[in-house]
Amino acid sequence: MNVLSRGVRNAFRNKIRTFSIVVIVGLSVGMALAMLVARQAVTDKITSVKSSVGNTVSISPAGVRGFDGGGNALTAADIAKVSSLSHVTSVTQSLSDRLTTSDTDLESAVEAGALGQRFNRGSGTTGGDMPTPPAGDGTATDGTTATQSFTPPVTVIGATDPETALSTSQGGGTFTLTSGEVFAGDSSENVAVIGKGLAEKNSLTVGSTFQAYGQTIKVVAIYDAGNTFSNNQVIMPLNTVQTLSEQADAVTSATLNVDSIDNVASVSSAASSALGDTADVTNASEQAESAVAPLENIQTISLYSLIGALIAGAAIILLTMVMIVRERRREIGVIKAIGASNLNVMTQFASEAVTFTVLGAIIGIVFGLVAGNPITQLLVNNSASSTASAAGGPGMGGGQGMGGRGIGAVGRTVTNVTASVGVDIILYGLGVAILIAIVGSALASFFIAKVRPAEVMRAE
């Protein structure tokens, strides 16, 4: 114990040097902790993102995109084939249909306008013969005024999951419930969740009813998707739409939820093989991986920075202890001459090194507690900005992603990283300090073992 206490006291023989060493070591330990915190935070976020975002595979009938193209609907047998694939955790299904004035008493909240007239020319109308396609100013190509006879239909979606159905439908949107409650996914009741625009156009509230397919449908909830197109839709239970539209077991869109982004490619390939030419299979794994890439970059950066901080701290202690040993060669020789062993002398100097590093660790832990989260956020934001700039866009993978996940939303998700410093991080900090002390005093111990009392006395 006398050897240890002497080593601790020796650490304060030169107060200015001690202060400088402690501060520098403290910054090294603090930076190491901050990098450890950042790495832990982004690792947790990557795991979370890979298990919840971009982990979907979209399946639609071959040749069908929204209400364009053609083909045949998927069947219950098709869904059974893909729902049993490995790594598929769940399957959401939907059936899209259109309600015209002959099918419903709902009035569309979307005005046809020049674009609606042009897009739907030759497809038949809900209110008379199709006029001559109008020009951009609303006049027909022959110079006469075009009659606005086309009335946009109301899109109805039969779904097992209203939110996913809205996101995967043409137009997409962010599902925000403004009133009421959504129906159960396996419901067969004549109920509906309708868009805000459609509700306002038809003066509907929760509890109101409307006619569709010759049946009375009750409004159980109203949503706001944030865009005009999606707010003009009706979402009903899949079983109900299949029955009322006389399309038993028909499905126009299925979304496979996969346990991780890492397995999306294999599930997508397996689904394509299982369904063959009857379906188009797509996924957004590449876009999702691009969105996660900044966090993976931070993992690498934080690892290298952590190693660099440890090396810097160990080098500081090593050089300091070598300098101290060289200054005290005579003192070491005298101690050995009066009977102290190499082990005793090494222990004394090791305790001095530990004193430096423990004091530095205290400063470093405080630094890590204060700077851990800001440094993590700085790394995340800088990495995200660099990725967005390289992609030539304002955000990571903008636009509406396949499989019901907007990649822009993925970008916002991965930049929302919160770092926290727990007890385990503090213990790591103390462990780092001890490691630095051991490494830093190793070479000094070698020099101590080489000191011979007779040579030292003769040199003096």
C-alpha cells in the first residue's frame, strides 16, 4: 500500500504538468466515449429501421398500375403462396374499385378540369357523351368551348389495413385520423373510412351514411392524407368490397412485411418465383438501404475515431511516463539500491499513471455526458446532407416508395437518432482509462527494469 500511495502522491509533484496531462487525457477519453455513444446509437437505429422501414415487398396483378393497364386480379390462392414464405411476418391486402354516379350517391371532391377531360377521353363518362378533348385553356381543339361532362369517379379501397391501403394506392398520402375509429381488418360490415375532402363535399360526418353498390354504408371515421386525390377516397373492409362488387377473393394489391431489409431481396425473388407471370413484384430495398447508408458511414467513422482517441490517450500517458522515468533515473536507482524490486518500482509508476488517467476519465465522462448527443446529431446531419447532395436532391431518397413506405419518410426516420449515456457507457469510460494507463505505462516499466543502481550512482 505504501508503494501505491507514493505513486499517487508523485502524480502531483509537478502540478502544471499534472493539470495539462489530465486535461489532454480527459479530452481523449471524452472523445472515445462520445464516439462509443454515437456508434451505439446509430447501431440501435439501424436495427430499428431495418426491422420497420423499407422492409416491404409489393405485389400487384401483372400489367396493372392503379387503374391503368389490364390483367386479372390476384386470388386467395396467390396470397397463400406468398404469405407462407420465409421471413414474411404479415401480409396486407387491398382491392381497388371505382364508384361512378351509377354506383353511389357520393359526389367526387375532385373537379375534372382540363387534365381530367384529357386523361379520360375515350374511356366513357358518367354524365353523357365525351366532348372533344380540351386544350389547356378549357377550349376544345376545334376552337369551341368544351362541355365539362366528365365527372371523376370516387376510388374505393377494400383493405385489411386502412393506413397501408392509402399509402400503396395511387396518390398515396400520410394517414391521419381526424375523427372516429377505423374498422377491424377482418370486418365484413358495411362501414367506411372516408377522406376529408369527400366528407366535406358530401357533408358527411362520423355516423352519417351514403349509398354504394346499392347498399347503405356507414361512415365510422374520417382521415386527412394531406393531398386532394387521397382525400377523395373511400376505404372499406376488404371482405365488404369483395362481396358488394362481386369480386370474391380478388386482390389488386398485396404488401408483404419482411422481418428485415436484409431479407427483402430474397423474399422478392421467392415471391416472383411462386407467382410467375401472374403478378408484378417490386420492392424498395435499394432506396431504403441508401437511406440507411449514412448511419452505416457513421458506424465506421465512430469506430475509427474511437480507436484514434484511445491511441492518442495511450500515447500521451506513454510519453509522459517515459519522460518521468528518465527524470527520476537516480531516484529509481536509489530505491532499488535499498532493496526495492523491479515489481515494486513498476507498481509505483503504474499507480502514478492510473492516477493521471482516472482524473482524466472523470473529465472525459463529464465531456461524454454533455457532448455525446450533440456530436451524434452533428455526425448524422452532416452525413445525411452529404448523401442528399450526392443524390442531387433535398432529402435522402425522396418520393413515394414502393411497398407503402415513402423514402422521404425513411430519410426523416434515420436522421432522428437520439444518443443516451447509460451506466454501461460510464463503466466503459473507466475501462478505457485503465486500458490507457496499462498501455501507457508498459514501455516505462521496460525502462525501469533496465535501470541498474550501480550504473546510475557511477553516472551521478
